[in-house]
Amino acid sequence: MSRSVSSNEPPAALPTWMRRTGAALTALVAVLFVVLLLQVRQQSERIQTLQDKVQTLENDKDLDRTNALEEQVRSTAARLQSLERLEQSVQSLRSEQAGLRAQIRSQARQPQFTPDAITPPASGRLPALPPLPSPQE
């Protein structure tokens, strides 16, 4: 009565403890897979949150830089306008100076008084000086 294993015979059924162990391992793998998926989702959400924070910080820095550059542009524009006003004042003063020089030159060419305008007194003497005030007054 020897039993020979032939290819036509169905394999012998596994013992119950092996079937239960196999089912338990399969369930354990399924639970671990679900836990792994949940952790991956949580990490993905954390990563997204951190990326949003980093983006917000970068935007804040960019905004600060932009504000600083705008302030520099305003300051530079104000200084430029001031320089333009000063340049206009200088040009005005130069033209005024040139006009005064021309006026001085024209006056220097023309004598202020002529010798004919000075007439000696008829008596040949100079007029008398007015009296000095007395010390008691």
C-alpha cells in the first residue's frame, strides 16, 4: 500500500493552522499597505503645507525687495528733480549775471558826469559850511 504521487491526483489539503496563518499574513500585509498609503498621504500634505509656507516667505522677501527698490527709485527721482531745479536756478543766475556784466560794461563806456556839469561858484569861493550845533543842545 504504497502511495505514489501522480500528476492526476489533487494535492492534499493544507492543515488548518497553515490556512489560518496564511490568511492572517495576507490580512497583515493588507493592513500594512493601508497604513503605508495613509502615511504617504500625510507626508504629501505636510510637504504641500511646507511648500506653501516657503512660497509665502519667498513672496514676502520679494515684496520687501520690491518695496525697497521702489523707495530707492522715489528717492532718486526726488533728488533728480531737486538737481533739475538747482540747474534751472543756476541757468537763471548765469543769464542774470551776464545781463549785469553787459550793463556794467555799457555804463563804464559812458561817463557818469561830464566836466561841463561841474560849474565853479561865481565868486570863486566855495560856499560856507553850516554852523555846528552848540554843545548844550
